[in-house]
Amino acid sequence: MSSNNLGTGSGGASPYDDNDSTNTPLPDFNASNIQLSTVAPAFGIPSSSLPTTTQQQPDYLDYDQKGRGTMSTTFTNSGISYMLGVTLGGLYGLREGLAKTPSSRWKVKLNSVLNHCGRHGSGLGNMMGATAILYSLYEGVADSYELDQYTGPIQPPAPLFAGAMTGATYYMRAGPRVAALAGAIGMGAVGGTFAVYSVLGIPYGSKGWMFF
């Protein structure tokens, strides 16, 4: 048998065998030294859009500590209020339609239910939606002018102000006395909710709707 056997079995060692494979270190895949300005054009990114400094800087997200903006809050509150009003008004209309139907015939009952559901559902939905819009706008005004800096221990004042102004504005056409009474009822509703939440240990605004 020839001594130049290329096999790697018992016939002898091959000159192609790697005797140092166990001692060879693994390659370093650390990419921290890669320059972004060098590889960016290969991915269609202009080098001018990259930061000029070589020191990596953290990226920060814009965050509003006061929460959502006025318009976002207005859309959310009005949408939830309108749907809730339509649902509650529709259920009341269903009850009234079945109770006040003039005939026991199916078509007459259906017509009575549809009429009452449409009347009560749309009426209550429109009222609650308009109230939510007024409340959200007044609350946004109070937050914009930082009303909490002038009220001392009364915190937060924006919902109380919004509740009072919403009731007064909604019943403004009924006269000053009725408007003042409605404003007091609105402020009392917000204050009562705060008191109940404080007793139960529920954070204010945890529901994400109006003053709840």
C-alpha cells in the first residue's frame, strides 16, 4: 500500500487533515466597529441622513405627561357617550314600544318598537354626545391654562371646572338660575365620583372615559 494514502481511516493520516482545528479560535463577529456611513449607501440610505457624531445617542419617544390631547380625548369621550346613549335609549325604547303597542299584530308591534327605539335612542345618544364634547373641550381649556396652579388643595380642578361649565352651557337657554343649578349638578356629579373612587381606592381616570 502506498504511503501517500489520502484516506483518513486506520491506513494513516492524510496531509489534508487539520490537526489544529481544536486550537483555532472562533472569528469575532462584533459589529460595533462598523461605520454606518460606509455601509448605508448599500441599503439605499444616504450618508447625509446619518448622525455626524460617532458616539451612539439614545433615541427618545415624545411623551405628553398630561396624557392624550384635547381633540383625541374629545373624539373618544363623544364616541363612547353617543354609543352608550343610543344603547340605553334603544333598550328603553324597546320596553316602551312593547308596552304601548296599539295592537297585538306582529307588524304593528315591530313598527311600534322601531319608532320608540329610534326616538329614544337618537335623543339620548345626541344629548350624551353633545355633553361629552362640551366636557372634553372645557377640560382641555382648564389643562391648557394650568388651572391646578391656582386651586391649591383642590386637585384635580379641571374635571370639576368642566362638569360645572358643561351643565351651565347645556342649559344656558333656560335662564341663569337653571344654568347655575345645572352647573352645580355637574360639579356635584364629578365630586361625588371622586369621593366614591377615593373610598374604593380606584385611581381617577382609570376608565379612560370622561371623569371616570
